[in-house]
Amino acid sequence: MKNHTLASLLIVALAGLTGCSAGTGEKKPAAQAEPAAQSKGSEQLSMTPVKRFEGHSGPVLSIAYSPDGKRIVAGDSDNTLKLWNAETGEELKTINHADSVYSVGFSPDGKTIASACRDGTAKLWDAETGEELKSFPHSNPVMSIAYRPDGKSIATGSRDGTIRLWDIETGEPSTMLVHSLVLLSISFSPDGQQLASSGRDQVQRWDIETGKGLTELKHLLITPTVAYSPDGKLIASGSSKNTVKLWDAETGKEGKTLAGHTKTVYSVAFSPDGKWLASGSQDGTAKLWDIQTGQLLQTIPVDSGFVNAVTFSPDGKTLLSGSLDTLQSWDVSGMK
């Protein structure tokens, strides 16, 4: 079993930083937002997983629900994509990749799956048969992949900092953007007109049609994850400073800082109604936050190590976490 965990990716991303290291020696900005309020009592609530999806032989690095919420796709460090029945936990299909699978996603119509691989390729698969439909090459490991909301194109982000937009029908690249330094994550705005990218030192926001960089958001050290809110008004980023930051997506102004994790935040995801944010961390926990107040609502201790990925079901009632060798689903329908 290979151990290409997100922790190892951060080591690569940190290479070359001058005077900075994870947790110590970071350069501090002139002014920092105050950490958001936290609910101490909520951390004492007990949560147990509703379901475990066991069958991965390596760390689960990426997860996604199908648009109808009936299936889950997960990518791991042992070169496989696995499709699961979200309700029963039954493994439906295993698709073999050439190397570790860093990012996965369902198309908006649920008919295809996209995956990003350490071997420098992104691939498109038939979600029913598992047949490979297209391959999109990069010269370095592909760290992140995202469907444009209209389903006609996908974006791929490579560790070398390049972001390519591909026409799904033709398989040809239409746009290339260059993120500063190492790139780890990308996310489309809900209207598909903008894209956010994150990696080392900052989050960048792009206009897709013009290829113009709009704003640079400084989240110091490594930022492994970025996501737009469902209404497109906020961007969330998680970093190796153990925090999540919320940003105004239009102006780039820094909003709340969500502090509570004790190690790097690997993954962030907004609930479908935009009221909550979930974060997954190297500290072995997933946390749920109230977006409006910044309050910590719930800490979920995941018993299988680093939480590499989190996502909500389309109905917002379930939180899914991916960790060292398993997926776990959590009932969050009672959260207020």
C-alpha cells in the first residue's frame, strides 16, 4: 500500500519556502482577523458514523456524491476509484487508475465521473460502465479537477501551477491559467464564470472567459483546499495554519477566521443551503461551523486518522468523510 497522503503532498508544496515551515516561523500579516466565536458545549456532543464504506486499501483522498445522492465515488492512494451505493454501502464498481487519485467528481447530470491522478493525467469515465471516455494530459501530477456547472467543460489543476479548461466533447483545451507557485485545489463559482485556485501562500480568483486574475487572497503557508459557497458570495479556504478563512468572493475582503483545528485543514465543503461549512483536518476530526456566526457547532472525532476529504449529501442531511482507509457517513440532519 502506498502512502501518498495529503501530508506528503504538503511536504512537496512546502519545498522552497524561505523562512517558513509548517507551524513555525511563518511570516505574519500586518493585520489578522479575529478568530470566530466557538461553541464549547457543542464539542461534547457524541456522534457515531451511520455507515462505513470499507474496501479501500489506501488512504481515501477524494470523495463526491452523485447529483441525486444515490452514489458515492471515492479516489484513493492505491490507484483506484470506487463507486458505492450511498444508502446500502454496497461497493458497485472499482476502476483502476495508473497512480494515486487526488480528486474526483460527478458531472452535473451524473452520467460521467472525472478523476485527477498523480501520473499527470485527468480522466473521464462512464459512471455506469466504468469505461474510460477521455484522458487529459498534464506534465505534472494533477491535483484537482472540477466540472463547470454547465457540464460542458472541466478544469484541471496541476502541481506545476497550470490550470486548464477542457472541452468535454472534443477533449481539447480551451483556456490555460497559471496559478502562482504550487497548486493544490480548484473550485468553480456556481454560475461557472469564475474559478478559485489554492496552493502555496494564497488563493487566486479568475475570470474564466478572459483568463484574467481578479484577486489574490493571502492565506499564509499552504492552502490545500478551496470552495465557493452555493450562492457564490463566499470563498472558504483551509490551510496549514490549522484555520479556515472565509472571503468575500466579489471583493476579496477577508471575513471570519474559523479556528479550532490543531493541524492542517485538508478539506472544506459548504452545505447545500449554505448555512454550514464542514472542514476535515490532519488532526483526525471533522468540524461543522455556522457560516453566519462563525460558531463551531460540532466536532466529529473520526477514528481512522487524517480526514482528507469531507462533503455533504445533496439534501444536506449527511456528511461524508474520507480518511486513511475508509469512508464514513454522519447524520447531521439534527444540527441547528
